[in-house]
Amino acid sequence: MYKRVAQMKPVAEKYETQLVGEGVLKAEDAKQMRAEIRGKLEKAYEASKSHKFKIEEWKSDEWEGLKDVSKFGKDTGLPVEKIKSIGEKLTVLPSDWTFHPMVKKIYETRRKAVQEGKSIDWGTAESLAFATLIDEGFHVRVSG
């Protein structure tokens, strides 16, 4: 499959060919646009290497207000040890199976994040949320 995909013409190239063919865009203009976009991307990439993010840039009063659980019903938090216990179970891979190295790494990273209680990504948090609900006897239906 990867070989077939590698042989395919990129969608942007196909679209450019179509636009030039229909006379919507001149070939020289397309080339100039590509160069400009590439230049902007390269500039942003270089800038990203030295940019230091500050939490203040990301925080807002709206988000701070969400910490007050009394506004939204009862506190549904769980003790950390309970979450760690469930997280351990969620990150166990059967030893008699062979997994793709990336899948194995994802599970190892998730396990470490749960054990340390930091750097928990969205997918891990979502899995923990579903698992804690199931552990409490709720039915969870995932769709979408």
C-alpha cells in the first residue's frame, strides 16, 4: 500500500494541474505561490525552534472558571491511586502478542504518564474517563 501511495501524484499537484489546465491560474503564478508558501512554512519552522511558550499566553478567565466544579454539579473526581490502578490496567499489552513498535511505544508512554501523573495526553485522559465510568457500573457507548 505504501508503495502505491508513494507512486501517486500529490493532491496539491493534481489540483494545480487542473487549475492551470482550466486557465484559472498561470503556471508561473502557481510556482510563485508554492515558493511563497514554502518560504512562510520554513520561516515558521525555524521560529518554532527557539520560541518559548508561556502559560500566560494560553490561560484565560473562561478556563479558570471551569475549575469550580460546584457550577456544574457534584465533584466527580477520584483518588489518584484509583486512577493509577485503572491506568495500569488500560496500558497492559498481552505478552504473547506481537505489536507494531509504534503501538507498543504509545502504550508504554501512556503507562509512564499515568504512573508519574503528568504529560497525560488527550487520548489517555479519555480512556481513563471511560474506564472509570465503566468501573463505577455505567454503560459507555462510543460513537462518532
